[in-house]
Amino acid sequence: MPAFPKKLLWVLLALAFLVPLLHPLFPDVVSDYRLFLVSTMIIAAIAVLGLNLLTGFNGQISLGHGAFYAVGAYTAAVLMDHLNMPYWATLPCAAVVCFIVGYLFGLPALRLEGHYLALATFALALAVPQILKYKWLEGLTGGVQGIVLSKPEVPFGLPLSEDQWLYYYCLIVMVVLYWAAANMLDSRSGRAMMAIRDQYMAADTMGIDTALYKTVTFGISAAYTGIAGALSASAIAFVAPDSFNIFLSIKFLIGLVVGGVGSLAGSVVGGIFYVLVDNSAQALSMFVKNDLGLQFDLSAYTVFGILLIVLMYLMPMGIVGGVYLAVRRLRALRG
Amino acid sequence: MGTSRRGFVGGASALALLSGSTAAFAQKKYSDGATDTEIKVGHTGPYSGPASSYGAIGKCIEAYWKSVNAAGGINGRKVNFITLDDGYNPAKIVELVRQLVEQDKVLCTFNTLGTPTNTAIHKYMNQKKVPMLYVATGASKWGKPKEFPWTMGYQPDYHTEGAIYAKHILANVKDPKIAVLMQNDDYGKDYFGGFKEGLGKDADKIVKNVTFEVTDPTVDSQIIQLKDSGANVFFNISTPKAAAQAIRKAADLNWKPAQYLNNVSASVGSVMKPAGLDNSQGIITAQYLKDPTDKQWENTDDFKAWVAWMDKWMPGANKADANYIYGFSVATLMHETLKKCGNELTRENVMKQAANFQKFKLPLLLPGITINTSPTDYYPIQSVQLARFKGESWDLFGDVMSAEGS
């Protein structure tokens, strides 16, 4: 997939930074709640970005990235709760912890290919919430009761609300991570990662240390998702095992496929998509029932499912892939 | 330019009109979420996910408001009940409740369900000063008006109930040696904490305490351990599936202690019958609501009214499901609270009225149990009555016991 046009990227970025400043003009449109929602989208986008590095660019399937998200969230929460660490300092710690966990998990994963790896990661996602409740860890994790945290405070006396600051905080983290990922993929290592995805044997024959690249990619991918988890702990100001059920991992995968496998911009679109659709599916099903007066009792998940099927038919390469295709066809028509 | 007479009269009448309207304004006071025609009430519940069997409560409450609106609403205002699916996920409920408070601008939230979920929004609701009424969890932390003046529970808290069993054991069992089976989570710990407090200096009478995870397939090995401890009292702190297994296993092992079962699992249909009615004879529990599968209530007025209501507003729903009893009763309490607010539908007044119930008789509560709250007492139901399982139903005995008394 071609890279995202740079000019457009800068414009979008500038817009993203300007939006909260419009609050005094349109207090209802740019409300704190909406900014909070966008922050959760950004967090989801970072998590999907992590998964994309692994699945989209290295060809390893994971059904268990919710586990790394949980580890990141708990690392941040435990550090804030027990060591009174400031919220921003927990991000690198969560990244390191998740990198190590991801790397270690990547070692046995070397022997597992394709579907088997998917199952192993699935098991990981199932196990983590149970491990968090485990008796011996309870002093640290708070067991089922979880850990209540405080929201990030606005630094340097900036004239921002808590939610505005959270938005900027998440946005800055995402921009840095996106930039790092784009640079990494553009380097020798990035090409090696993709070579392993496209032609494993050829890559091996050409002298690429496939084992090392696969495990390190697993680690980096886990670190990205872990950072997203740490951000979510700050945003929600509460962690509990129930927040990290198996559906979380599936959601990341949905975001990945819908946004565009193997596209950085697609990860961001995918993250935005699943938060948006997850929220509007319920509103839509209520709208059908109450306002249109139809007697179907469509559950929110039915709506979600229908949307997904339609989208996959219309844009089998994800939203970003679909847009590219549409643009190319339009140009061909004109030319 | 002189003031014309007409101008003066006009000005004076406008002034009179204005003052008239301010007088009318003083009678009617609104916060966000209330108008002359509508009261917005927010709710979240687990319609999907691991706890989705509790989704029945939300559906029952929704049907309740429909029936209220069909009968003309509350003081002429329709209740706009917005209920959302949180999937029992603490991260999700934060998002949803912010939507309810900041976008939908509800007057209050009501009966949000689950201990982890409510913990996630506890601080937020109190910072925003939005009433968070009658939450659907029995943890003891919801009744702290000093720290959290905007949050109130509903059912008797687990802590109190545990203490009541302890008192009963000390008074009735000679030389008790107590074995405890406990679900390893906050709910189990709350019960156990209350139980130990009730035992006081006799806490050493607990000879064995074993835990299980809610995800464990059986509790067989735990029951064997408890039996081997030589205990003659068995306190069963578990949710329905495990509770039924525990009762059955104890009978299979021919272990016959005095059994105490927490109210959470005191259902004839989902616990006593699967465990075997023979095995369940003599088990003691504490109750506050009428069990829908218990035949002794069939001819009481409030129960008959509930059955008629269910037939009309929730046709096809399983009437043996105690969640519908729970939902109906708690919605009635909310209805009464909003009615008492009259035309002063402010958030302050909602809390004031919620904290001002004296001996209010709520349908479907056991006879003799009433709602009592005050600005320092945020536990609406604090009384329970002990019951012994006999034949096919619960046989209530003794007096209604309350936490204040014990």
C-alpha cells in the first residue's frame, strides 16, 4: 500500500491540535465529553498500530493483544498507586515491561505458525484477567476490586480543562509513536520485517535473522499496545480485570482489518472506527426501535455485525485501502 | 419627552407580568434533565457480556417507566429513561456515564449495576454532583454520605448480612466450629468481613476458610476440605451455581452441619431445586424480597399486582426470575423519590428526598421490612428476616432484624 500523502498528514495534524481551541466558540460541539471520546479513539488507534506492526508488517497473527494492553494499564496503575509515580513517567515503564513480556512470549511463538500462533495468543488474552485476580498478586493489583486512580492534572498552569489536556497528551504520544513506527518501517529493519511477511524462506536465505526479527517485532508491538493501555489507565482513572475481557483483543483485530492491514494510517482509522461504531451501534439500534417505530429488537451487536459485513464487502482492503482504490479509479476515469 | 400614560401602563403591566413569572419560577426549580414535561433518568446495565443475566433488571425497569408514562407520568412529567449497555466493563461505563451526564444531561443515574463498574464512576459522579441512586450492588461502600454525598445503595449490604448470620450462630449453635466457603472476590470478602465482625471475640470459632474462583467448574475439593475440618456449621458465600454444587456435595459426603446460605443464592428455582430439595432442608438464609418461586406469596396483594403487571408489560418473561422482582421494587422506590420531589426537580432535592424515607412500605419487600434513610443513613434497606428451607419454600422465622439493632 502506498504511503499516506505527507501534505495531508500535516494538515490533519494541525487540525487535530487546533480543534480544542475552538471550545470557546462552539462549547457544545467541542465539549469535554467529545474530546474525551476522541482521546479514547487515539488510545485505540495506538493499540491497533501496535497490532499492525506485528500482523500487518510482520505477518504474525495475534488474537491476544488485549493482554498486553492490560499489562500496560496495570503497570501504569501499580506505579502510580504504590510508588506515586507521575502519570507521564509510567509510559516508558509500561513500554519496557510490555516489550519484555512480548519478547518472551515471542520466543515460544517462533515455533508456532499462523493459526497455532493465533490460538496461543488467544489463550494469553483469556488468562491475563484471571492472573490479575490471583491471590498472590492481589496486594499489587487490588484483585477484582481494581485500582482507583486520579486523572492527569494539567501541568504548568496551562489554561486547559482536564479533558483538553488528556486529549493533547494522547495526541502527542500518538504522533511520536506514529513517527517512530514510520521511520522504523522505512529502515533496513522495516524492510526485513516485511520481507519475512512476504517470503519467509527467501528472507531467511538472504541472511535475515528471522528469529531475532520476529521476537523483537513481537516485543515492539506489545510495547505499543502496552503504552495504549497505560494511557487508558490515566484516561479512565480506574483499572479492573473486567475491563480487559477477550472482546478487547477482538476489537483491536476488527480495528486492524477495517482500517487496513499493513497501513499505518489505516491503524488510526481503525482505532477511530471501532470506538465510533461501538458507541453509535447502540444509538442506532435504539433509533430504529424508538424513533422509526420498527418492532425489531436489534441488539447493538447485531448492528455492529451488519456494519462490519457491509464494510468488508464494499472495502475488502479496509477503509484506507478502499479510499486509495476509489481515488485511483477516479483518476483513471479522468485520464 | 414626557412619559405617556399608555407607556406607563404598559411598563407597569410588563413589570407585573415579569414579577408574576418569577413567582411561578420559584415554585418550579429544575436542574439539568428536568423540564415541565420530562424527567431524564440515566441507567447502564450488562445487556451483553459475562453478567448479561442481570440485563433482565434493566429491561424490567424500562418496562416500569413505560407503564408509569402510560398512566400519565410523574406529576405530569414523562420519564425519559435512557438505558445503555456497559457489558459489565468498567472502562465502558465511564464513557457511557459521561455521555449520560454531559451529552444527554440526565437529572440522575439510577441502579447502575455491578461493583467494579460503579467503582469506576463513583468519584466522577460525586465530582459532578449528580445523584447516583440505588446502585445495584451489595458492597458496603455505597452508603458513605460524608465522603460520597451523591451515591446511595439499595439492597442490604453484604457486610450487615454476614454479621446477622454470625449473631444467629452464636445464639443458637452449641460449641460452634465454623467452616466457610467463600467466592474469591470483593463480594465474598465483604460477607466474610461482616461475618467475622459479627463473631467478634469468637472469630477463632472459624476452623476453616476456603476460597474458590467464580470461574471454577466445581467446588467439590473445597467441600471435602471443609468436611475434613470437623466443622459443625457451614457458611456458604457463593453465587447460585457454586451454591447448588456445594449443598449437593455436602449431602453426598454425608456431612450434616448447620448450613447458612447467603441471600445472593437463596433462590428456590436456581439453587435449592438443582441442589436437591432433600439436601436443602433446614438451610438458613436471610431475605428481604419475596422469592417469586415461593408459593406462600401467591395470594398477597403486592405479589398479585406484580404478576398482573408482568403479564401486561413484560409478556413472555420468565416470572421465576428474581431479577424482575428486584427491578420492579427498586423502580418503585425511584418513582416514589421523584414523586416526592414535586416541582423542585433539582439534583440537590433528589438527594434530599432520597435521604428522607421513614418506614416507607415498598411492594415486594417482606412484611415488616421498610425503607429508612436519613442524611446520615444512606442504606435504604437494612433489615432482613431469617428463613429456614422447609418442604419446597422458605419458612420465615424470628423477628425482622436490622443492622442498627444487632
